[in-house]
Amino acid sequence: MQFYSTNSQNIKVGLKEAVLKGLAEDNGLYMPEQIPVLPESFFNDIANKSLQEIGYEVLKPFFTPDIPEDKFKELVDDALDFEIPVVKVSDKKYALELFHGPTLAFKDVGARFMARILSSFVCGQEKDINILVATSGDTGSAVANGFYKVPGINVFVLYPKGLVSEVQEKQFTTLGENITAIEVDGTFDDCQRMVKQAFLDKELNEKMVLTSANSINLARLLPQSIYYHHAYAQMRKNGIKDDVVMCVPSGNFGNITAGLIAQLMGLPVKRFIAATNINDIVPKYLESGQYNPAPSKATIANAMDVGDPSNFVRILDLYDAEHKVVTEKMEGYSYTDEQIRATLKRVDSDEAYVLDPHGATGYMALEEGLKEGESGVFLETAHPTKFPEVVEPEIGRSLEVPERLQAFMKGERKSVQMDTTLENLKDFLLK
């Protein structure tokens, strides 16, 4: 399959180039030239399929034969070796728990998958592959751990100073080896801008092989479509197959883009709900038809602190920038820190279920958007113990920290300090 730039369909490349470059030469994001529709028989039998079987069938059209089918199946089985259960929280509302992977966050799916894809592409490369990734929280930990000690690959994680939780920071600043943490004196938007500028810098690209592991990279984005199919399979097991709504806590909008791609592949989801914090650029677009990016604002749901979501251009591309069509497929709601805190407390008290701040945002949006006769799944994107300073005061008790997180917290933090200029990043990378 070929992949084109969202800025020009005349720019087309193969899978390897799309993954290695991450960003097209005209600064556009790559999109598959076609989105295959899965046969009806796949969905009729989906409740009987494992997560790995679903993953293989969903992603095979995008990644084979560039990667041989037998090797690709091994890759999928290895990447998806943990559970992603659907859990009933309250009447008609279910959580898709995406925090059972190595770093206890949804980004483990895409990061582990991409690490294995890139490892298969490293063979024959004369130079190391250098991954630049901007993170507002869980992307950094998932990518760093996914690529930790992978030969021929170096990872540079850019994150905003003081704007990620201590647990998240520890997960990517304590590894060392081929992982370098860069603490930027700015916001996530600054980190993301620096990464994009680096990809477009001629000198850097002549001297280094650069790519991204953010959701701007197709090898990170497309695997996330798997768990929407898997969630639907579990809903069918619960006897629910019609009028299913998916609600996605959204920051850079890669996650919900993967869901919309799943829908275009035939997944019978009725519609999607985008839940945001006060960084409500997309909900405002859905209301007005005007897209007005703004500086990001810090919130307790920090992974969604994005003022100019990169993947929004992909959503427009999917629907030919038709505002009416976009609003038919997706609706949006935004919430304040106070509302998020109140929901953490209420759901723990009423339903005996502990949310993380991002899941709480999704739960509220599902509550607000769910209509008569519908059932909904919201994405619980990270384990609540990754945000103890937010969650524990609201529920009034300490949470038991999983052993995996305890191990990270004992590590020594190492990071490079940097301002928000490309020049400093460029000097550091070239040295």
C-alpha cells in the first residue's frame, strides 16, 4: 500500500519510507491511499476472536506484504501480549481498560507495535535510527520502554518542564542506555513544534535518520484502531451489538482518529465522542466550523493539554474537510479541573470504580452524550496510580501502586535541560 501526504496527494511513498520519515517532506501527515473495508463475516464472528487475531486481521492490509505475513503475525502476537478488558462501571457505561501494558497506559499498544516495525526496518540501515518524540505524559514512557535497548535505535523524549506527573517522568528519565530525556522549558506545544522543525531541517536530515514515535507516525497511529474492534467484540459477548458509542479522552487526537479509521473499515460503532479538558479547540470547531488553535493550558488531565492537535488534519482528510460530515461522525465535550475532580470522587463513591483524570473526562462526556437506547464505552487510558497527587485527595485514600511503577520510582532521574529553540536541539543532536 502507498501512503500520501495530507498536504498533497501527489506525494506518495511506501510503508518503510512513511514509517522512517514520520512526517512528509511538505510537512503533511501520511495517510493510507485507501482504507480497506473488512468483510461482514469478520464482525459476525468477532466475539470469538482473540485480541491478537483481531489485531492481525485489522492491520494486515496496511503492513503486508511489505512485512511478510508470517513475520507480521509474530510481530502482532508479541506486541499485544497483555489484556485489554471491557469493564462495566455503571448502567450502559463501560470502561475499556487500556492500562494493563508495561507502562500502564494506552500508548503501550502503538509504541510496542512501532518498536517492532522499526526493528524489522533497521536491518540494512547504514545509520542508526533516531526517534524524536514530544510527550505531555504517557507517550514518553510508552515509547521509551517500547524501544529500550533496541539495537540501532536512539530515542530522544522532549517533555515540558513541570507539566508531567512525577510517575510519568520517572518512567522515561530513569532508563538511560539508548533513551535520552530532554526537559524543555516550555509547553507540550513547544516540544511538538521543535520536533516538527527538526524533521524539516535539511542539515539534520542529511546527517541523521530522524523519525517520530508520536501519533503523527502511522506505525503508532494505526495499531490503536485494534482496541476499538476488540472493545466491540467484548460488547457483543455482553449481548450488545447495536447502538454502541465510543468516547475517547482526546489531546493530540491520534487515538480518536484511529477509532474513526476503524469505523471506516466497517466497525459498527454508531458514533464517537471526543472528551477534552479546557483545551477545547476541537469541541469549539464542532460547534462553529472554525478551527482556531491556541496556546495550551495546564490541567490535571495533562496528557490532553494540547492547543493545536496534530492529528486533526487527518480527521479533516478522512471526511474531505466537510464540517457537516465530521459532526455526524463525532461530537465533543470539554470539562474543567473542578468537574474532573468531582467526577473522580463521585464515581469512586457511587460505583466503586477508580478513574484516572483522563478517564474521568471520558466518563463525563459519555454521561452527557449518551442517548436513549445506546450503550457506551469510554477509554480509561492510564492507571490511576500514575496520578496520585490528583486522584488520592478526591477518593480520600492511598492507592496500591503496581510493582512495575514502584520499580520506576526507585530509579535515578536523568535529563538534559533545554530552551524552546530548534537551534539548541539541533546542536545537541549533532553532537
